[in-house]
Amino acid sequence: MLQIERNAFKQLHAWKQSSNRKPLLLQGARQIGKTWLMREFGKREFDSVVELNFDEKPELRELFRRTKDTTRLIRELALYTPVSIQPERTLLIFDEIQESEEALNALKYFCENAPQYPIIAAGSLLGVHVRKKSMTVPVGKVQTLHLHPLSFNEFLRVADSQMYDYCASVTPFEPLPEIVLSRLTDVYRQYMVCGGMPEAAIALLEKRGMQTVEQTLGDILQLYQADFSKYATPVEVTRMTALWQSLPSQLAKENRKFIYNVIRSGARAREYEDGLIWLEEAGLIYRIYNVGKPGLPLAAYRDLSAFKAYTFDSGLLRRLAHLSAEVVLSENNPGYQEFRGAMAENMVLQSLVSQYNDVPYYWSSGNKAEIDFLIEHGGHIIPIEVKSSTRISGGSLASYFHKYNPALRIRFSMNNLHFNDGLLSIPLPLADWTHQLVGQFFAESSISIK
């Protein structure tokens, strides 16, 4: 089977080489490749790998209940594997660690007393378990790494390596040749179909047929809904399912602000808040909060009562909305215009989260203007507008500019790369290079980054 090089390998390599290395806690939604990443990294970087699964081998939990002594733990863990556990040379993988609170807490003692043993831990729905079971994560004693769905640039590296190499050299001041933009757009539409679930992306790249892609995404959605039943009460399950299934309807509105009445008539926030938190902790949604004033830090100005909810993966959003691949791949379909905007916003959001390791905000001024996303970059607040086609009508970005005069503003659309008077127009397929382009802008301008 085809394997896709993940950008996270660079971060893992830096973690391994760190002089102050701590056990690593790998977080992220189900089915995005955490276990594969740990195993593959172990094969590449270490002489041996010892994988301990606390779900498959419940007897391991008892071992960690009996002692916190790391020397004894290493000695007894060696009994579970034919591989010799060697300091610095053996990678220890603690998988499904949510099944053992004692193992999770033991990471603290490995950090303090046995840092010579590199450990990567991961778990399914770890955030849900931590809250539900009042588990304690040893803050300050572990390093965390959030694995996101497969990005477009990771997909592009396999689908068209020449285009991938070309994108690495783009600058904010020079448009792309039209043939390049056309090729990029074609691959981008394919990525919109499969999204960032590795199994679905590989099925598309290996040309195993659209039915296989659809089946794969459908199976993942069913798995997520099965998780609702496994880890929540019957009442919570009903509400989470309704929340999850309402997302396409929430995003299909011209104003994508989350409205509880879309879930069901008469729905109240207090009934669904726990469900929203569950979906966030499971890594399945992003909540984008409104800020009334774009001040630093943005988190200080958020309005907790006004937010939008997006899915963590656009391929799953498409499948959840029962939107056919043919519609997404088509150049123009008049019935798809409204939801095309939602898909474009969701795609850009995924890209921003993976680059900035934080969820952005949005800004609105009554019913007069709205900015899709606000991000912080080097002490600057950058407003971002997302358009799904080449049509860029609307005055929100101009309204924001006249009110706050930002150093840089960004518009994503299907138009070419272009810079003019502080407005950086970025083609949607280049969203994964936003951090690079913004960094180049500030480096080459007279504006210093704080």
C-alpha cells in the first residue's frame, strides 16, 4: 500500500534530538494515522521498537498499578516483548493509554527518573477520557504533539511532486503561471473529495475507484457515531448525534453562526453544551468564536455565546452532507454555490489550524460586515476572507481595513496569487503555504515582527 510522508516526522525527529526530551503525548482524532506514525518513526529512527497496547493487553494496566518505580517498570515490561529495551536505542510506544490512568501518570516518572527511555504515547478519544474519568495529565512532564488530518501539501507531494516542489518556492509578490494554477486546482479538487483521512486519500491516489473512497469515509463516520454510544450516556448520544448531523445544515446558511434551532425546534444551549464539548475533545469539530474587538490576545475578546462549528476534516463534511464527488469535481454547478463556500471555509480552517497550531477567531460588526477568520502572526492580527470562486464581491474586508488598518489582510479565492496595497490574494490551493507567504511578506516589508 502507498505510504504518505507526514510533515509530523520533522517534529518527531526534533523531539528525539532534544537535550530536554520528555515523553511525547500524541493527540488527534481517530483514524488519522497516529499508530502508523509512531511505528514508522520507530522503524526509521531507532534500533528497535516496543509497542505496548493497554487495550489489547489489559494485564499491562495491573503492572502500572503495582509500581511507579521506572527501573522496575522497564524490567517487567521487558517480559512482554522479545525485544531488549535499550536506553536511547529502543522506542517505547504506549498505545491506547487512555485505558490506564496509572500508565498516563507514569510518564511523569519517566520524565524525571528515566529520560533515557524515549516514549511516545497515544490514545483514542484521550481528551474525552481525561474529562469523563477525571484523569490527570502530567502537565510539564510531557510534550504534546497534535496530529491533524492529512494536509493538501502532504497529498500534493504524492499526487504531483513537481507541483509540490514548485509551491515551496512561491513568494507573495509573484503570480503563478496559469498552467501551474490549473494543475494545482485539479489536484485540490481531488483532495476536497477524499479529505485528510489517510485511508481515503490513499484509496484515491491508488485509483481504487470513487466507490472505495466513499465507502471508506462512510465507515469512518459510522465508527465515530459508534464512539458516541461507547463513551456517552443514552441522552448524550442522542444529542451528540443530532449535533454532528446538523453540521452541514449549520454551515449551509449564509451566516454560518451556530444556531441551536437548526438541531431541533426549541433546542436550548444548556442541553447541547456537553455534546459540543465532547465533540471538541474527540477532535471532531472546531469552534470558531466571535471577537467584538480584534485586540491582542484575541482570546481575551472572544464572545462565548457566538461561534461557528466546523468539522475537523472537509472530506468527512462532504460525506456527512451526502454531497457527491462529481459535484465537487465539477467546474460549476449552480445548486452547489452556497455549500461551496462552506467547503472552502472548512478547507482553509483546517490549513490554518495545522500551520498555526491554534484555532482562529472571526469578527463581525452587527449585520454589516463579517470577517471569516482572524489569526495572530508575530504580534499582528491578520483578517482573512474566504471566497470559493473567482468572484470576490463583498465589502467586509474593506470595512475591517478602514476601521482597524491592519498591516496585512488576506483573501482566499480561486484567483491567482497577487499582492496589492496590503491585500494578499492567495489561491485556495496555496492555503497550506499561508505561514510561509505571510512570513515572507513581513520579512521583505518595513514592518518588523515583534
